[in-house]
Amino acid sequence: MIAVYLLTLAISGGIVGLFARMSLSQMGYVPGFQTGVLIAVGAASAYVAVQLTFMTLARLLWPTRTNGPLVADGVSHAACVFLMPLLLGIKVPWPHPLLYEVEPLIYFAAFAGIHSVLKLFSLYAILHSSPGPRLWSLAWIAATCVFCLTAYVPLRMWLTRLDAARPHASGAVEWQQSGDAYAPGRVLPEGALLDVELAVAPGESLTLRWANAPEVSEDDRLEGAYVYVKMRGDAEATHEAWVPFTGSAWATTRIPADALPSGLRTCEVSWLVEKEPKWREALGIRPVSATGRTVLMSGPFTHAAATAGDAASASMILIVVDGLGTDRVSSFGYKRETTASLDALGKEGIVFPNAYTPAPDAAAAVMSILTGVSPLRHQYLGDHHGPLPEKYRTLAEALAERHIATAAFTEAKARGDLAHGGGVERGFECFDAGYVKEPEETETSDDGVEVEAEPALRSAATLDRALRWISEQQGSRYFVLVRLSELREKTMYPEYASDFVPASGKPSAADIYDAGLAYLDRRIGAFLKGVRDVEGGGPLYVVVTSTHGADFDPPPKLTESVLRVPLMIAGPGVQPLLRTDLAALEDLGPALAELAGVKLSMEARGSGLLTKPTTVEPVSMAGDPLVLTLRNDRWRLYWPTTRRPFGTAANVQVPAPSLYDLASRIERQPLSNVAARYPEIVQSWTTRLERYLEVQSADWAAGAAK
């Protein structure tokens, strides 16, 4: 009788193994033939081990010498017939579509139920059989141990092969592009598990960003994904969210601090197009996805919280406007009301009407602000756009190390000067180089209905994108750089103020400029109001300056109206004050770093801009060969050199230095060169500029000479 029992056990075990293989294959748990063999052998052995365990326990508790229990237990194996429809491919017309998705579970539930009932007959037969010796129980124990081992080994190998077959994300973080926006991240296949080590301080949150891969066709782009983040620390926690993808923009997943487990050390990130069933979440074993779908993932980033009333946790917005000269700001005496919003901002903080750009060049000025060093050091000047030497740390890098969210909106798509690559992107989690020339015809509302889009032209669209990014931070500290270049277009758009344009005749370049400035000023005011209205927003520093003043005959020249730019800094602890002393934009970056409690490179200029009157004599530069200019309260010297920017000396004849007495300046009138009257000043300042050029160009001069 024992032979018959073993035969029924073997047949039913084989059926269970094949059923397990077919069911798991449909669910994505069997990535290959060998894996299928392992799961079939493992499941069959596990089934046999369970049956033998039952018989072993029963015989230990009630040893018997009769064959009745074997017959009854052999009959219970017949319940495996309920698994046959799936193996034979029989199509059952289920009454509800959902039942087709759980068809294997229905068959297995029927098998388990009938099998359990028949097991009761086996138990009854054992309890009513004649007693026998316990010696045979040793054989049952040995057989049980053998099949437990036989089940464990292939199932363990199956799990190993399953992990190996699962798609994996690249471990290296590289810049990824979605539309015009870049972010440091990875390509993450569907179903892949990405383990990331974290260093999270109390009160910090987690942020991840997602986008469609750029190589995906328009028809294959995903509308969104289910994102799963399993966090491990002193305890485990799981965050699950549906993340809708919005065109080419990066979509944000944010996990607040109160949802993170204490002592968070690692997290496991994955995504799926379809929501993962609860039973699979409980099982803890995910199938292998063979869809080939991928998305871009940036993060996870840990972000510090902005605490209301705490200046040390303030966020920071830096707005840099190309072409905004001090002489065009209403509060500084300009005849037209062009800058009502900026004037209001100036009343809240420190205002420098005599700030000077290091070069009338957007990339050079912005990089000097970010690094605190001159263009000759950071190597952005004219047509030369980096690379930024590794020794110089940007303000964004310093702030990111303090777990502050960082983003830049540079409009490089239109200007080509602050583009991704070369170093300007260093430290930014989001680097948006886009520039919207025309508004979108339609946009999609939250309920999926297409409606007419609000006008969003040029730099106004840049401000809108920056405001959307800020609203996604939800109480985290952030630093945002917004560069606005619309004034460079010198085009009269319909949105511009008509008050500055004559009723008849062609408007002058100055009329168009003033109309554009007034429009841009209104949009900056609306942007700042929107930032302050963001729910949960904490203390905020707002900084507005320019890369150079207005110049209607480009390229910009080294003139007073071009080099003199406004600088306004408002925020917690900054008392309203008009500072008429000279300031250099190279000092702005270190000053902002000091406000945030961080430091830039050791070569960066001093950071006393906000705390004491400056004695700086700003140096500005432009041209090829270079022309350097040095200024103080009275004099300005222009020194033409033979040095090409970041290269060897040019074989050209250069004019003698020029000196101008600014005390005799008449507004918008050319100054006379008085170098011949003050040769001592010319000689002294020329020597200073020669030394300045030698020191500032030390990084590249030796290489250029070879």
C-alpha cells in the first residue's frame, strides 16, 4: 500500500509543480526555461514535504500499523484535479472580468479547500486505526527532511535567478535630459529595484523626480507611473504614489519628514505602469518586467525644512536680468515709472545703486556671482564658456551639501551662453535651459479637460516654470537662480505698456526697452507674490541684480551705463538701507553664502558686502584682446592689453590706457580722456591691472604659453 501512496503523492506533487510553474510564469515570475524547472521542482518538493510532514506528525502522535490512513491520504491527493483546467488550457467563462486576472488563485483555492477537507478523513483514519510501533516514524522524518531540502535548494536558486533576471538601474548618476530641463539621475527600467544609501537628518524630507526618457516616441510616452519607495531605518516604511508625467517637465514625488522612519539609512525605489496588487506587496517578491519600458529618475534627494521665523533656514531666490542698468530704475531717478515692483522690493532691504558687473556678458556675470571669482578664473567670458575648474565651488554646490533644493532657469536655449555643460550646472538638482517663444495653444486641466492656455511668453514663461518648481518644494529650503533675457530682444510685443510708445511715429529703441522693462517688472512682481503665497513657505531672501546695463548698439561696451547695475537684497534680518558705496558682483556670491551659513572656494572674494561699507574698486573686462577697466569713486581707467582671453598674446597694436574723471561726468554725455594730465595715476593703475591680470590668469596662462 505504501507504493500506491507514494505513487499518488508523486503524481499530485508533479501536478502542483507544473501548476506553480504555469501560474507564476503568467505573473512574470519565471524569466526562463531553467528558472521554470527550478520552480516546478521546488514547488513539487515543497508539496511533498508538506504531505510527509502531516503524516510524520500524525504517526508521532498516534502510531498505527494499518493501511487505512495511507488510503485516506492518497485520496486527498486527488484534489489536484482542480488544478488541471489551467494546465490543459481549458477556458472557463467567468461571470466577471476581474476573475480572469485571478484565475490561478481560484483553482488553487479550490484545490486547497478540497484537499484540506479530505485531510480530515486521513486524520480520522489515523485516530481510529490500531496502534503500532513508533520506529517507522524515523523513516517518515528522514523522508520529510530530504524533501524539505529538495524544496529549499531549487526555490532559493529560483529567487537568485529571479533577482538576476530583473532589470537593474545604472549605479552611476549622470545628467539626464527631459525637454529643456536637465537633472542628475538614472535610467530606471520598469520593475527594477534601485537601492540607495541615505544620510537623513531629523526633519528632512525625500524628493524624487521623474520624466519620460527622451528617446521614447510621442505615442509611447507614459502618462504617469506608480512609484514605490521602501525605506529602511530603525523601522520600515513604504511610500506609494501615482505620479503623472507632464509633457517634458520633471514630475516630483515628495515624501514628508513625518512619513520617514527614524534612523533612515537606505531606500529601495521602483515603478510600475499598473498598480501593484496588495497580495504581491504582502508577498514581497516582485516579478520580472519584460516590457522594456524605462523612465528617467532623479534623486532621491534629502531636503532640509524651512522653519517659519527662523532666518537660518531661509530659502533664496536670485533673479538676474540681462540689460537692466541702474540708470533705468525708477527709484534711482529714471524719468519713467519702469520698475514699480523692483522699487517696492528695494524698500524692504539693502539697495546698491552702484554695483558693477565683472563683464558686460551674461555668462561671465552669472558665473562670477555663483563662484565669487572673476571671469579670468572661472573661464566664462565672451565666446569662452568654461569648463569651470574643479577647484572653484559654486553657490549651488555649497547649498546642496546642506541638503537645500536647488534649481536654475537660464534661458540658454535662446541665448546659448548659460547652457548645460561646462560647469554652470554644478550643484543644481534641476537645470532648465528653456525659453518659450510662443504660448501653447491648449493646456490640460486637473480633470483632464483641454482648455485655452494662459499667455506665457518668453521670460514670463521662465518665471512660471520657476514658480511651479518652487511650489513643489512644499516647505523645504531651496535656492533658485532665474536669469531673464527678454530685454535683449528689443522687440515691441503686444503685452508691453503702450504708455511709453508715441501715439504716432515709430517707437525708439529706448521706448521699446522701457515698455519691455515695465512689463517684465510686473511679471517679476507677480512671481514674487506667487512665491510668498505658496502654502508652507518659510523665510525667504530675494536678490535682484543684472548682468549689464542697457546698450542699444551691441556688443555691450565697457561704459558706465553698461557696467553699472542695480543690486537689491531683501529678507529676514536685512534692514532697509541705501548703500551708495561701490560694490562688485563677485562679492554677491560670498555674501549669499554667508547668509546661508556656507562657504565658497578659498579664492572667492570677501563676504562683508552686507555688513560694512565696501572699499572695493571694481574691475570689469571685455573684448579680444582683453580690455580691463578699473574704477573708484573718482576715476576710471581703461587698459587695452595684448592678451587674448584664455590664450596667448595677440599680435596687435593696442592704444595707450585711457583715464576719465567721473566727477566731471554729465549724464549721457561722453567723458574726455585725461590720461595725459595724470600720468602718475595712469602708471599706478596700469601696474595694478597688470598684476591683477597675472594673478587672475595663473590657472591657464602657463598652458596657453606652451
